[in-house]
Amino acid sequence: MSQPPAAASRDEPVIRERGDACPGALRLHAADDGFLARVRIPGGLLDAPQAAALALAADRFGDGHLELTSRGNVQLRGLPDGCGAALAELLDGAGLLPAPSHERVRNIVATPLADPGPVRALDALLCADPKAAALSGRFLFAVDDGRGDVAALDPDVTLLGPDAGGRTLLRLGAARDAVEVAERDAPRAALIAAHRFLDAVAEAGTHAWRVAELPAEHALAAAELAVLLADSGIPARYVADAPRPYAPPPAPGAHGEALCVLVPLGRLTTAQWRTLPGALRITPWRSIVVASAPPVDPGLVTDPDDPWRSVSACTGKPGCAKSLADVRADARDVVRRTRGALPVHWSGCERRCGHPRGTAWVDVVAAPGGGYRVGAPGRPARHGVPAPELPAVLADARTDPDVVKK
């Protein structure tokens, strides 16, 4: 499984010369397989009518599939040119576009087995706040119930808790310090932290998208935020060395009365989607939590020891023009022929889009001259490995003690 992140280091400041080009539900992205829409699902929370509307949109406008992203959002692919208005009307009717001006900034990941109340409160504040519309489509909030699962996903603003005393920690980026506030004040405190980030961006003039991109002289300070919160009527306490809990993602299978269903490579058909009844919670680990335990399509995973837990991939061909291989097809072939779990990320090019956090992953990267480069921790890279030989090469990598199983 991916490891908890180390504290991020700030090297040279990132200077952005343009706004971010993240796709949304209203700003479609042109891909090789048609246009792509990314529908933000704050906290991964979908009621049954919203889930049905997404499946209808995928069938009516797209390629009949839904893709889950590493932020718990849903993508529709294969969209035709000119469908934007009709797609927006369908999504708006289902309550998936509550604030069109803010639809790309509703980036909230949340512990999937926790109370959804804080997520809903933060999302409502974001959508009602004019200044928040200036956040980039990559700025990320995390609402973690204290176990440390989504806090490990490199968020810009993290709410961690509440603890037994009803107090929540607010952390900025990867900082070691934090601010402690009452649980009821946490969503508003997170919004004020985002305001402070936007002010720092304006002061720095670098057009940063993320907290970690701010130059050192404009870095956000938790002690300063504590004062700002107090001035805004939110009692806050500075915590110099805040706890950093870590918990793995929920494994496929039963969790009390809920069921966690893993979607191999994050892509499923609308028919598979419709087998999951009622309200859904999309997780940042390309799985879906349902409140009951229905019969599940055999193409989905509910076994906690299934090898698909350890495999991720970028889009690859035919969806991405930069990809040199159909990495998803090759990944499926290798999983069918390989026993045991090995953390592997497949990339169609050197950009390695979607690479998981942590260092224990084996990289399988499509090479310009054909075949793959395989890089395992502690091992020299293997170059030009043909796809049929990958099971043996990955089996050899599995013997390395530095390669941690999921």
C-alpha cells in the first residue's frame, strides 16, 4: 500500500504563467477518445438520483463508462463536441452543479466511513463564497475523521478530527504545526485558511495553485492563521507539533453494514455502476462504499486480498495522445497471469500521470522504442521489456524486501 507522505520540501518557487487547465463539468477537455468531463463530488457523496444521473450522462453523451479519479470525483469520456449545454442541464437537474462559478474548486476528499456532515458544511460555504471561486482546480481540502487516511493525500487544507474533546486540527499543506478549533467552527476555519492562501498568492505574484508552491517568504504560517481566526470570531489554539496519524484506505469487503467495492483501474460500465444501489461514497482510492451488501458484478472487487488492490494506471491509449501503449489492457493481461499482490503503477509515458503517493511502487513505463521500462525500489531499471515478459520480471521484483505489499 502507498506510504504516508514525508513532509514536503520547498525548493525553487513555482511560477505559473497561466491558470490551471483542470477539466470540469462545464470546461470539457479534448482527449484522443473525445471530450472529457470531470464532475466534482465533494467527499465522494452521491445520493441515489445523482448516481443515476451520472450513469444516464455516460450512456447518453459518453462511452458508457464512468471513471473514478484519485480525488474521489467521476469522469465521463468519449463525449461529442457540442454536448456541453445538454450535459450541464442534466447534471444541474440532479444537484451536481450547485454553483457553476465554483464547480472546479469543490475539491474535498473525506474519510469514506465517517460522518458526511462536515463535508456538506464546507462545500456549502465554498459554493456561497465569491472569493473561493478564485482557487485553482487543483487546490485540495481534506476532511479526515482523525484516523489519517485522507490526510495522507497531500491536501492543501486538512481538517483532522474531532478528538474526544470535540476539537479539530487544521493543518496547512505538509506543515508540522497546526491550529486547533472547535468542531463546529472547522468548516469556516478551512474557508478562512483558503482565503489566506489566495492573499498569499496575490502578495507573491507567482500565481501558485497549491500551498506547497508558495515561495518561502510567503509561506502560510499556522501561528498567523490562529490570530486571523481569532480576529474572525473563531477561538483557535496554535499547536507546534501536531499529531500525524496515518491509516490505510478501506480494504475491499465488508465494514460493518457497509461494503467497499474496488473498481479495477477506476473504470466501470454503467451496467456495473447500476448494480450498486442507493447512496454511494466514491473514495480517492478508486473504490465505492455502499451502505448495504448487494450482489456485486464479478468485474468489481470485494476480496481484500485481490491483486487489483496493488495496481494503478494512467489512461494510456487510446484516450491519451501522449501515451505510447494501451497500458490498461497490458495491466489487465498481467494481472490475469500473475498471482499475489505487488504495488505496480503503469504509465504510458514519462509523465507518469496518476502515480500514487509513497516510494514502494514498481514503475512500469512504456518506452518510445517499444516495450516497457521496469523500475523497482533498490533494483537497476530493466529496459525494453516486452509485455509478455512482464509477469516474470514483476515476479522477480516481488522478491525485493523494499517492495512493500498492499
